[in-house]
Amino acid sequence: MKVLVTGGTGMVGSHFMRSFKEDGAEVYGIARNSASSRMAAVQDKSILRCDILERDRLMKIVMDIKPDIIVHMAAQAFNGDSWNSEYVTHATNYQGTLNVLYCAKELMESGTDVKVLLACSSAEYGNITPEDCPLVEDRLLTPWTPYGVSKVGVEMLGRQYFLNFGLKVFLPRMFIHVGTGHPPATAIQNFARQLALIKKGVLEPEIHVGNLTSARDFIDVRDGVAAMRILLEKGNPGEPINICNNKAYKIQEILDMLVEISETNAKVVSDPALFRVADEPLLLGDDTKIKALGYVQKYTMRETLEDVFADWMSRI
């Protein structure tokens, strides 16, 4: 089996590559020339340099490899950042996905029975209240961030290519994935990074935080990848499905666990710069469909946070 993963050096993409390699697949990843992985002393030969906005280059890679599975994780992937990079978010996420789907369609029409997995998002649900949760897949989508709007576009493109051309497109609505190898662009990674710097004496024992009252349905990236592989194997193309655990943690709870794990006594400082323009009080997914396919959560929140903190301690 041949697998091509866009965003192959990102957190989720790299875990996909590792998972498929462990099963003996022939795995290739795509990463931009500007990706930090290009600085590695020894380059990974399975990583091919390509921007998904360069359709001709992307087409050549797809046609040369002829993958059985394309996992599309390349994106401007940060909800909060999308307010400051609106055009980049829409161009990368929408136009980039259109290019991936077009290349996959050409590959299918040349005789390869390819499956495509698109990184959709819980941010598509958008302007919701706690009473709306847990969120089911047939709920009306009302995104209220540039990122959420871009991901609705991604999902609709995938559905269109499935309906119009018969391309086997799978649509996982990914809730917040947490794991190692991630930049400090989310609350958990930012907390863990600051606490690691405090632990090593680089920073004063003071941690800057944003909104601690909101609650999120977090999923370990290893569990998320396992769930999406089950979706590829047993799910229905063209049908969106939540990748979540149906359990929400308040950001305050996450911070408390990380402080305990780090064994620091950091003073918590509220930082207005870390508050979002739009921030749902609760984002909780219904996991009925993915569990029906056979997904079982393996990692606890505590285990995930221990691994994330240890990762930042090793990076600093």
C-alpha cells in the first residue's frame, strides 16, 4: 500500500506517517520548502518538498507515486491565528484542498482506486451554545472564524468531488488534537512550553494565559489518527464524522494538570493578547458514529499532557 500525506511534517501528518510506516506501508509526505523540517541535519528522504498551492508540482508527485491513500493535513491549521492571516487561511485551506482533490480525481481516472481523507474541523460548527452540545454531524454549520469558514469550504469541496466524480473522499471533523511535535499556537502547547521554560529556569515562575473558562473536547493525536484510519477502512465516503471523545475539559482544568505535572508553582497572569475574538464556551462532540465503527479511546488526558510536557522539556 502506498500512502501520501500532505503536511507530513506537522503534528497530525507526522503521526499518520509513523502509523502507516509501522504497518509496512510505503509512505511519503509533502512539506513546504519553508517548513522547519528543512533545517534537519539529515533530511528524511520520504518528505517531498511541495507547496499544495503549486498544482503542477503536486500533480507530478501524485502521478509519480500513485498512492492508494492521500491523507490531506496541510493547512493553516490554527483557529486563533486565522484572524490575523485571513487571506492565507482561505487560500491555503480552500485552494490547496481543491488542488489535492483535482490531482486525486486525475489519479482515479487514470486507474488508481484512491481514497482521500480531508482534515475537516469542529470549528465548522461555529456559533454554538452549551445547550447545543454534544454536537451531532447533521447539525447546521454556522462557523464564525475565518478558519471555521475555510474548513466548511474544505468539507463541501470533498463532498462535491464525491457526489460529482465518485472520488472516495472521507470527511473527519477533527476536534482539538493534542500531542507531541506541535508549535505553541494552542493553549495546551503554550502552557506546556512556558512551564518547561520555568522548570529549566529560563523564565520567571509566571505563566501568561487567556480565557480559562471555556471547555473543549480534546483527543490525543494518536487516538485521532487511529480513529481516522478506522474511518478510512470502515466508514462511508462523503459522510462527515466527528473525531472526538465526547468529554470536555475546562482550560482551567488543563492548566491545573500541567502545573501539577511540571511540579512548578507558577503564578497565573491573565493576558488580554491571548483572548480570542470568538471563543465558544463549550465545544463538545458526539462520538456515536466513530465509536460504532470501532474506535476506542486509548490515552487519558493526563497521559497526553505528561507526554506534551516531556516533549517541551526535551525541546528546550
